[in-house]
Amino acid sequence: MKMNNIKLIAFDLDGTLLDSVPDLADAADKTMQALGLPGVTEAQVQTWIGNGAEILIGRALSQSIDLDPELDPALHQQALAMFNRFYQEGGHQKTILYPGVKETLEALHQAGMPMAIVTNKPFQFVPHILAEYGIDHYFTDVIGGDTFPKKKPDPYALHWLMEKHCVSCKEMLMVGDSRNDVLAAQAASCYVVGLTYGYNYGQPISDSNPDRVLTQFSQLLDVVTLS
């Protein structure tokens, strides 16, 4: 079944367009080692991504998806600053576009579909990464995790996009790999597509009941009707 009246698509970034775990894990591991704490692995970090850098580093310090309630706030902020520096210095050299992303975005762009980025990644990293991978020109809006007072799973950014572009909730589609994407879209009454290949805390994206579940990014062209 196709979605026939979509006039705006919002995309998550990490785990949806980009496989960024290797670089995030490197930065997190370097941070922990610099602090004299136990290191972290890619497998751990893959299950901790989705709520922004501050929560990711809190989880690394806690060595768990659940934040340690006794975590020292000063240590947390010190670790976050170190992580941001290591992540910036790493140059995203291990990050890659998922298969079919560029070709699919190009097809949507050629069809005149407005597209936006809605990610929980700190905004400071996002424009450079999009430009580095040659996809920045596809997006009319780029919203980071600190752009607005609230981030996904709150629907604030999706409501803002709908108001800006004058589209209704049934004319907007959210595409992501995490329950945060699905919950944000459901709270905004938008359509949502869940991708199986990304990062969702080790849980199947189907558990969050998106409108459609896709195994490949290019399958999006089979879902959205283009003029």
C-alpha cells in the first residue's frame, strides 16, 4: 500500500542515513580511557544511541543503557566535552552512507519532495556531516537534538515542520530506525516508516508499530507516491 498524499518527509540521521557507530564508539572509548574508566565497544554503543550525545555518554559512564542515578554531574559534563572533541577530531572517517541512500534521496529530490533532517545528534556536527557525504543539498531544514527545547520522542520538531511548510499531519512522513522516531511521529499523528537495519536499543523496530517496516532504504520509493 502506497502513501499517496505525502508532501514532506523528515529523516533521522544516525542509523537511518548513516552508519556512524564506529566513529561514535571510537570517541566514547577514547573519552572513557582518558578518564581512566573502563572502555566501551561498538556493540555496546550501538544499543546506547538514539537520545543524543549527553545520554550516550551518560550510558558509557554508567556502562548501561540505564543511567546511574549517582552519576556525578560534573564528571558527566567533563566527559561530554571530551567526547565532542574526540568525535570532531575523528573526522567521521569510519562513517558511511547506507546502501541506496543517495540514489533514493536524489529520486525524491528530482520529484520535488521537500525533505528535512530531524536528529537527536547535536546540531554542531550535522551540517558538516551532511556536506561531507554530499547530501546536504537535499534538505530544506536541518534540526539537531539541541535546536529546540525538546527532542525526539517529543513531537516538537515535527509540529514545527508542519507549521512551517503548511502541511497536515497526514501529509507528513517520518523515516527512522528508532522507537524515538516512531513515538515522535505517532505523537504528531504523522505517518512513520521504520527501518530494520539501524540502532534501536537492540529491539526490533516492528515492536514500536510503525506504519511500514522496511529492510532497505531504497524501498521507500515503493511506499511514497511521487508525482
